[in-house]
Amino acid sequence: MDFKILVAILIGTVLINNYILRQFLGVCPFLGVSKDLKGAIGMSVAIIFVMILATAVTWPIQKYLLSPNGLSFLQTIVFILVISTLVQLVEIALKKYIPSLYKTLGIYLPLMTTNCAIFAVTIVNIKNEYSYIEALVNAFGSGFGFFLGMVIFSGIREYTENTDPPQAFKGLPLTLFSAAILSFSFFGFNGVIENLFR
């Protein structure tokens, strides 16, 4: 296993191909939960956990069950079932052990079942033919990229809540405008991977 490949996957998923800021996947919790830093961190940690677990379960299912038996056409259904089961387990655990975070996340917690960022990670792992370790690194990097985007955006939103923008920018327009500027800032990382190990 080449360490450089793992570093490239990690940096690529966190900074360059960030699911929220570059690919606009998982925008629902990004806009909904980022009003509060505690909620943003809690949601991000839950998503990292589910991404890693989903990868840990779906990669072997694809590699050892679906592909060898010619059942790859069931990939979407099987992966969604696995993800929804994992989200339910996370929801039960949060409700029992961290009820305050469970209440903060509210409706966005069950929406993780259909969070396209989580599903995309599992599909990208198979599409890019990652090894098991590479797939887990990709899942962690994708989740950490989600975390980074959520925390930065939460800070921006807390700051903009205390400002007095023009009437046309109040509320959702200012939120979307802030998200767009944050997204553009991540485009500055293009070319990092190509020049990282020169």
C-alpha cells in the first residue's frame, strides 16, 4: 500500500473534491443545521461515523457478494438499505446517550438516510476501484471535508446573524451567498495533488 496514494485520497476528498462545497451533495443538512456550531459539529461527526461504517459494510458486500454473483444491478438498493440501517442505529444511540444533540439535529438526523453525500462515498469507492483501506480513507476524508465545510459555514452564519445586511440579502439570500463564496474559496486548492509529491 503506497502511503502517497492514501495522502492524495485524503487531501483530495477534504479540500479538492469536497462533497458539500465542490459537488453540492448533502446540502440539506449543510443549510439546515449550520445555524448552530454545536449542531453542525454533532451532525458532521454523525456523518463521518455513518460514512466510515457504510464504507466498511458496502465495500465487502460489493466485492464478495454482488460482483462475483452478477448482482451489481442491486448495488443502489443494497447500499441504501445498509445506509438507512446504520442511520437508524446512530439515531437510536444519540436518542439514548446524547438526547440534547438528538433534539438539536431534529429532522435532519433521519434525513441522513437519503443524504446523497453518504451514498456517493460508497459508490465512488466502487467506481474508483479503491482497495478496502483506500475506501476507508476516502470515507474518512469525505466525512472530514463535510465536517470542515459545516464548521466554517456555521462560523460564517453566526457572524452574519449579527450583521445588518441590505433588505434584499436578509435571511436565505445571505446564507446562499455566503455558501457560494465559501465554495469558491475551495477552488483555490485545485492542483494541490498534482504538485504535492514533486
